[in-house]
Amino acid sequence: MTTTAVETARDTARKPVTMGQALNRALRDAMAEDPAIHVLGEDVGALGGVFRVTDGLAQEFGEDRCTDTPLAEAGILGAAVGMAMYGLRPVVEMQFDAFAYPAFEQLVSHVSRMRNRTRGALPMPITVRVPYGGGIGGVEHHSDSSEAYYMATPGLHVVTPATVADAYGLLRAAIASDDPVVFLEPKRLYWSKADWPADRPQPVDPIGRAAVRRPGTSATLITYGPSVPVCLEAAEAATAEGWDLEVVDLRSLVPFDEETVCASVRRTGRAVVVHESPGFGGPGGEIAARITERCFHHLDAPVLRVAGFDIPYPPPMLERHHLPGVDRVLDAVARLQWESEWTEGGVR
Amino acid sequence: MTVLEQPGSYRPTPPPAWQPRTDAAPLLPDAEPYRVLGTAAADGLDPELLRRLYGRLVRGRRYNTQATALTRQGRLAVYPSSTGQEACEVAAALVLQEQDWLFPSYRDTLAVVARGLDPVAALTLLRGDWHTGYDPRERRVAPLSTPLATQLPHAVGLAHAARLAGDEVVALAMVGDGGTSEGDFHEALNFAAVWRAPVVFFVQNNGFAISVPLAKQTAAPSLAHKAVGYGMPGRLVDGNDAAAVHEVLGEAVERARADGGPTLVEAVTYRVEAHTNADDATRYRSDAEVEAWRAHDPIALLEAELTRRGLIDDEGIRAERDAAERMAADLRDRMNEDAALDPMDLFANVYAQQTAQLREQAAQLRAELAAEQQPEAAESAVEEPAREASAGEASGQAVGRAAGRPAQGPRGSQASHGSRGSQGSQSSQGSYGSQSSQGERR
């Protein structure tokens, strides 16, 4: 992506834009509207970020607004805390999921709890952008799904887009939020395309609402981020089996939109949670537990999970065996006790 | 085609010229900690400043002994004393102007008090009735930071933001010798130097990180020498010489204010007391070592100077001590009052807007509290949370149990073991317990 490409996208409403370009546009529009917004991270300046999401921002807004920092993630996020204390609204880029771990202490010990520990005196309007997930052939430490760590930290919002429009809308909403938001960008959707709406896309407001991507009646697939297209494809394939699957894109893991999820499951009576992150201790467990607690009497089958294996993320030549794909989703749907044929061991 | 493919064609030239990025010599600290008191230079010290420092030091010492006493009485959960380090604590606060920011560590409540905050508010964290007991914006004092050195990057970010805004604001960040081993110390100093942020990093080298002596912490010539690696000046000062600390910190603050960039100041001092009231210092150091440092006491040093120059007499000394006693008595009286606790505060300010999950959990706690305080009122209290809970099968059950009555779940039987009220009795230990001494809590 180049500046020119973005300009073209801006000017030509109907030209398809990528998710990366939509994120770039969200940053640009937000920075133009509010001088308190500062972008900082590694290679976000002249290079425009390794995924070009900050392309052109340093040129347009100056290096004081879009700053190449020293290569130290705790320092970046720690500095963002101080900047927020002084009234700025920092947008931090972590270059890759696994490179965000050095900043974890700042996130957990300060960013997430500053508002609470100071009784609201020091809010932390910080957006932490983290490219996450696999499927792009990345070598070790470039493909982690780290959302469970963030979800387990009270005080953070955790959101992730699955569509080009949401990439824009959710990022605008994250930046506008007075709370810290971990904004997880699905790497393999960076190059996904969609027609840019004729009227500019709007911020998603408020953060915390799921979207039904495909209405259906047989069962609900609950998913987010990179697994949304997988589930939509699975839902199309499932029609051949006579299943009409509903696909719920959570968009926000924290806050969790229990209302939309439970309404769907109460209607369909069956649910599968799908994500790349390892299953054990992953988001699916929390979601399945909530559904069971809230919708037990509407369920016709146990809530199943399709998740990444409980292994360190595989090397790129083997990652296709790890990532939940259409077949694995359909296999899970098939195990949802369609004819009450459930027997011991019939459920994974 | 590369040169290596053409044997004999490679003509070596010198690499592009290398130059040091900055001259290291001016950045180096002195060989000895800088001292003023007891030297010829002391004659030139401002009498008013010396008297002011003295009064603050006397009160600071009394504050330390009073806070330690409050731990024995169960009024503070824990107190990391800065006895012996009062010169550093007081000077750090006094060198700052109103618009400047102080970033204290957990041992620096005295500096927070010296900056003008209410001692009861400064001690809230250590009393345990909340985390940060003061509004940081009131006196521009960041929350006391327990995770070591993590507050240093905050100071850099704040100073950087102020500098971008064109404000003449300086951040002074406090850390101990142990904290200099943390990664955040390195990252903060590096960021500050690269950004030329108006920050003063103030290391109180008090000899120990709990029990671990400095020799096991660093192999550097001094902690101040670390500055050179970041391209900022390092200063070494006698941390028990209040006048010297005030001078060195003051210079660093004004240099930062004049856009001269950050400074690392190492004050050599000594933690006369144990790490906290829960620590046993006899396990790792000798009485003789402690006594040697007591003979280099910051208050005695300053008192000797004031007496020598006739700037204070016995009556003046007594007046300062009386003022300190009044401060201590007031602190004791106010700390003896039970803290006002509202358990519902737990759910306040987790987010700007409470999430549905937290609303539900807050309702649960509210019902538990109602059941605890007035079991007969639980019936009415439970109505409200039941409304607040999202329409789910199990939410009514949780509230009903906590309130000491079976809930009307869809199948009734689900709540059959709910009458024990076990959740209520648990929370009565936790939320409403009196301020008890918790020796091992750090």
C-alpha cells in the first residue's frame, strides 16, 4: 500500500479497499479530527509500519504525531501511559502479536487498572494495535493468537474486526474510547477487500456489540476476527447438508455481547465456538460456559469448540493442520446431536 | 554479479567514517559522591534553604517512625520505611515547581507528603483501603508504583507530551538501586535520552533490594555511570547530605526545564530500617554496618551545619521537634479512625461505562451486603439485582443464594443447597474485616 493507493481509495468511492487501507484511513481521519491522537511504535514513520497501516501518517502529521520509537515495547506502552496522563490519546502499534509480550507488564499493572486505582482521576484512552493470528506463512513468533491473555485482564477492552468496514469503524471507536482498547488486527485479513461505502464508514458505537453476519436457524457459529470468513464459508457449504447456520461475529471479546449470542443460541438451540487461539483456557471456554449458564434449557446439544490445538504455534509449512478450517467446523456441526444419537464418546 | 565473483577485483576502502555520537567525558559522574555539608562550600549555602530542609527532615523522620508504629498497631498493612533517606525524599519534592510531576515508588510516601499531599491520602495504599488515595492531578504526583521501575517510562511519556505541548514541565522519577536492574529502567532512560525528554531519574542507592546487596545487582562503577551509555549526564551525590542532594537535583531539574534533556542522579544513602516491618534485616547485614551509617545521619549532618553557623539554637531545634510531634499526633489520630469502606467501589471506574458483566456482579455483591447487614432486608434487596441481571437461566440463582434464600429457578431444585449462605460469610471476612496487621503482605 502506498500513500497514492490510499488517496485513490479515498477519492474513488467504489474502488475496493483492503482492510489495511481501511485501518490507515481510520488513523488518518482520527488524527485529522483530534490533535491529541499520537501514533507511536516501531517503523511506523518513514516505512509506514511493516504492514503499511501507518503509511503516510508521519508525512502528513509530522514525526511528533507519528513517531518511530526505540525498539522496546514496554518503553513504548509505558511512555504512552505518561502521555495519556498528560491528556494525549496514544495509539500504539505492536509490530507482531508475539512482540507485544514485553509490554505485558505495563498493560496489566498500569494501563488496565489506572482508572480504577485512581478512582477515575487518570483514565487511559490508549489504543494498542496488535496484528495477530496465523495463516500468512510467518515464521516462529509471528502468528500467535494472544487474545486470551488480554481477555483475562480486567480493565481492558479487546476488539477485533473481521470486515473492511469494521476495521475502520472499530478502530475509530477504539481511539474514541476513554478506556484502553487492545485492537487485534487479523493479519491474514489485511489484504481482504471490500467496496468502500459511498458514504464514509462510521465508527462502531458502542464497542461491545456483536454482528450477525449470516442469519440461520439450525445452529449458531460464534466466532471473531480471522475465523469469521472460515465460518461463513462453512455455513455456505453446510447448506448442502441441509443445515442453515447462523454466524455471529463477536467483534468485541470484552465487553462480551451476551445478549446477541444468547438470543441467537436460544433461537437455534445449538452452538459452536470457533477461534484460532488454543482451545484450553481460550475464549471458547468462557463463551461456552456463559451459553451453558444462560441458555441451558434452550440447548439441544453441548456447546462445542473448534480451536487451535494446545501447542506452540506451528512452523509455516505445518500451520494449515493447526488452523481451524471449514472441514473442522463442519465436523463439529455434525456432532451437534441432530438425531439424538449422542453416545458416550460421541462428543469430542 | 558481486565483487566476490571476480577474484582480484575487490579494492578495499576504509568503511564510512565512524565518530562517537556524543562526547562521553562530560557525561561521567564524579569519582566521589558530591558533598557540601562539612566542606568549605557549605558557608555559601542559603540559610533559609537550610532551615527549610531541616524542618522537613525532622518531620520526615517523625513521619517514618509514626508510620512504622502504625504497622505494629495494625493500622497500616505494611510500611517500607525511608528512615535514613529523608534527605533524598525531601529534596526530591522541594526541587520541583508547582507544574512539575513527581513519579514515586512505593518507598517514597515521604516525598509524596513533602510535595504537599495529605499523609493519610499518601498512606492509603499501605493502609489498604484503596490503591491510590489521592488525585494525582491535585499535586501532580503519579500513583505510588509497586512494580519496580515501571513508573519510569510513564515519567518519560508525560515529560515528552509536555515538551511537545511547549509546557515547561519537568518529571522527576524515583527508583531504588534494585530497580535499576529492571528492563523498564533501561527502556525509560533510553527513550528519555532519544526524545530529549525533560526528566530527572533519581536513584536512591540505599544498599539493598530487600536483602540483596548492590554487589549482586550491578558490576557498574556506579549506578550514575549507567547514564553515559544512554548519552545523558550521570551525577553521584551523597544522599544523606540534604544540601548536596537539593543542589544536584535542582541543577538537573533546571537543565531539563531549559531543554537540556534528562539526567541520571544516584544518591548514595542507606536504608537504616528493614525493608518493611515484615522483614528481618539481621539475616543479611551486620549491626556494625547499620551503626556506621547512623553516624552519617542526614538530620545530624544538617543540624551540625546549622548549629555551627549559628542558624539554629536549642529552642529552634525544639520548635521543629514539637512541630513534628504535632504532625505525628494528628497522623496517629486520623489513622486510628476506621477507614470508610464501600465495597461497591470495587466496581467503580473499572471502565468508563460499566459492562453488563460488571453490572451483574455488582448486583450480586450488593445483594450479599444487604443480606449480611440486614438478613430480613435481603428479600427486598434481591429484587433490584434480579432486574439488573440479564435475562438468563442461572443469574437469579446466584443472587438468591447469596441473599440467603433459595431462588425460584426454572426447576426450583437447582437452589436446594443455597441456604447455607456460605458466600455471605466469606465476604464478611474479606470486605468488612477490620484493619488487621498482615505482616507478610508486601
